[in-house]
Amino acid sequence: MEQSISDYFMNATMNIAKGLQNPQEYSTKFSMMLFIIIIGFSIEYLGMKVLKKKIKNVKTLYRCRAILKSTTRTIMILATLKTWMQAMDTFILLLFLAALFVSIYIKGMINNIIAWFIIEKRKHFRLYDRIEIDGVKGEVIKTGFIHFTIVEISNWFSSDAPTGRTIKIPNSYIFDHEVFNYTELNHFVWNEICYTISHDSNWQKGQQILTTACKKEFSRLKNRTFTDVTNIQKELAAIALSNGTTEPTFNMDVTTVGIDLKVRYLVHYREGSSTKTILHQEIMTNLAQQPDIQFANFLVEMSPGLSQK
């Protein structure tokens, strides 16, 4: 097969070379090719004019223009090939190009089918798992031989809220992109909230307010979501792999602006945004009632630059 293809291209090259060595034959073929190009573009130009006059619907007009353009240029290419080669050579070349196109298409199909087998048999992800791939986040609602479908979340939202759109992603994406699975090991993820208070604020009291609010919400979380999980021991074991504790964790950092008070807490992956809202409401209310706690002024860090203007 490889030898036949090689012989074909060698013969085609020799035929073209012979044509170039014969000035009269070369001139005739070049003139014919130029004539085909002029006629082809003229037909395309006139056809565009006619379509623009006859079709008023913009979508239909653009669709018809695309069809006319692709048709005329395909005919121009075929006619040019026939001019420079023998008819049989052109036919064989077209067969080769068609076989090449089919092989590329089949390769893509095979990759998708192999990826589907991995997804299904190796449990790459399951139905209703929340995943993120190539910057797209959502919940899997369908898997197939060619692609899988997810219900999109986030995107233009800052919270994990559904956008109302579904996205079909080729199975072969799992070979080229990282797949982040929110639910493979357990149904819980860690979120973090942060408040920046001034340097002279009572950070110990701020720490107490943040940790108390998070522990109270975590207690409600256990009563609300832990009972919905079928294998809670497996969930807790998976959580231990990452942190070793399910209790909220307090961290503090001192910057030029102020003191950053941070709490990392466990939450069900479906309740990240709602839980953060509840915590902000409670913590903001309590912090505002403390006379010895003031939020940091972020404009202080900008003041040297402002004074130079």
C-alpha cells in the first residue's frame, strides 16, 4: 500500500515536471487554470448578488452564501486538478484525500469510544457527579459513546449556581485535560472565608466570633447532610485523607493593610454558596456590634501613590 502511494505521487510529480519542460503545454494549462479561477469567482460574485436581492432573512442568506461559496470553490479546485493531471490521476488523488479524511474522522470516533469505555468501566466519573474539565464546571447527567452531557454551573456567576445551560463534551477530552471530581471520594469540600480587620482591633474576639459561627453551622451541616450520605464512614475516611479533621480550622495572617482572619470549614458540595451566605450574615452582624473591632481600610495602602499625583 505504501509503495503504491509512493509510486503514484512519483508519477504525478513526473507528469507535472514534463508539463513544465514543455512551454506550450505549460502555457495552455496555466491559461486554463486562470480561466477557471476567473469564471469561478465571477459566478460566486454574481451568485452573492442574486442571493442578496432574493433572500431577505439574514440567517437564511448567510447559510446560502456559505453553501454557494463552498460549492464554487470545490468545483474550481477539482477543475484545476483535472487541468494539471490526467483524469484518472485526479480520481485517485480524490480517493486518497477522501480516505485520509475518513481515517482522521474514524480516529476521533475511536478515541471517543475508548474514552467512553474508561469513563464507564474505570469509573472516571459517574452520573450526577460534579466535575470540572477545561474550565467548565457542572454535573454529569448523561454519558454516551461520543460525548457526555453536563448541566453547567457558575460561569458568569460568582457562586455555584446553575446557569440553565447544558454542555456536550467529547469523551476524548479526558485524555487532554485534567478532570476535577467533587464527589469521587466524598460529598464534602472545604471553603474559606476571610475578614481583614485593623491592626489595633481585638483579633482574639474576632477569632472567637468566626470559629463559633463556623462550628455552629457545621453542627447544622452534620444533622442536615451527613444523614443523606449512604456510607458516612467512607466519607469520613476520605475527609481524613485530606485534613484529618472535620472541624473548622482558624488561620491568621498579618499584612500591611491589617490582620487577616480566616476560617476553613467543611461543607457539602451542593451547599457551598448558601452556607457562605449564612456565615457572612451571622459574622458581619456580630463583628459590627463589637466596638473594639474595626475593618481594615484598604485605601491606606494606596495613599502613597495617590499623594504623588
